[in-house]
Amino acid sequence: MACDFQGQVVSGCLSLNCTRRVTGTVGGSLSVQCRYKGKFTDMKKYWCKSPCKSLMKMMVETTETQRAVRSGRVSLRDHPENLTFTVTLGNLSEGDAGTYWCGIQRPQRERLADLSFSVVVSVSPAPTLKICTSTLGPPSSLPVTTRLNVTGQETPDHGQHPRSLLSSVHFLLLVFLKVPLLLGMLSAVVWVNRPLRSSGRRWSRPHDSL
């Protein structure tokens, strides 16, 4: 199978497979994962933005000793244990949108073109935060009629308040004034009758002797 790389037909595209399209938002980040065959484990991996006319213009590229590299907002990490490498773009801007190439650089002695795979990157605007303000009360153009249903239990009877108040006052007067007054009058009557009874007994004794 063959694929096109910078206008050239390159064979063996199945040796490198990446995500064809990725999308991110402004200010965010995105990642692209590429998978390769085991025979390319020790070869250099790179990531560049089209057109990649020379290796000198690579955005980021690994070396034989460095499996993880970073250049500005772009990082590339090779994972030979699972035969993948991952490219991450951070702090995205709308200018980052476009076509990129992830590739594997073959040794010059092989005189073969590098393996590469095109990836289309899309960057969407960051979502805006809308603050909705609400006014108290209904709009003047839309009158709203509110009907309030009140039962007899919910609405107190104003005519019952004076009656209940008078009954409570009358009860208090009965307890604190009338009852003590009646008790005092009874005690006075009893007290007055006691001397009269004793004097009547004294007057009856001489008469009885006669």
C-alpha cells in the first residue's frame, strides 16, 4: 500500500498509523497518538506542520537518547514498550489549525523515504460564558393575574377576636377578683355569727336555772 507525502508516493504506509483528524478548543490542548511496527523502535520520530520541506524545520523530534522531547507548546513522547508515540499541543490558538505530519526518520544508509502520516488539526473557539440577568416581577407587557384561594381555616375571623379577648378578661377577673371577694364575704359572715351564738348560750343558762 502507498500514500502521498509532500507530493511523493511512499510505500509501506501501514507501518505507521495515526489519528487522521483531531479537534481542540482555543486555550486547551490535544493529543495525537501514532502506532508503528517493531522494526522502527530505535528510529527517530518527529512532528511538523505542513509543508515539511526539510528536517531542519521539524517542530519537535526525538533522538536516540531522548525518547521525550519538548519544543515550546509541543511535546513528543516515544513509547517503545507499546510501539506508539504521542504528540501533544498545548495552549491552542486558532493559528494552530492546519495539516501536520507525524513521521519516522529512516537512516540515510537505507536511502528510503521517511514514513509519515498526515493529520488534520482543527481548533474551535472557546465557549463563551453567558450571564443571564433576571428582573423581579413579570414584564409590564405580559400582565399576570394571580388568584389567591384562602380557606376559612387560613383566614382568621376578625369578629371572633374581641369575643375571645373579652372571655379571657372575664375569666381573669373571676379568678383574681370575684372569687377572693366572695371568699372574704363568707369568712366575714362566719366570723360575725360566732360571737352571737356564744352570747345566746350564756343568756340561756340563768333562765334554765330558774
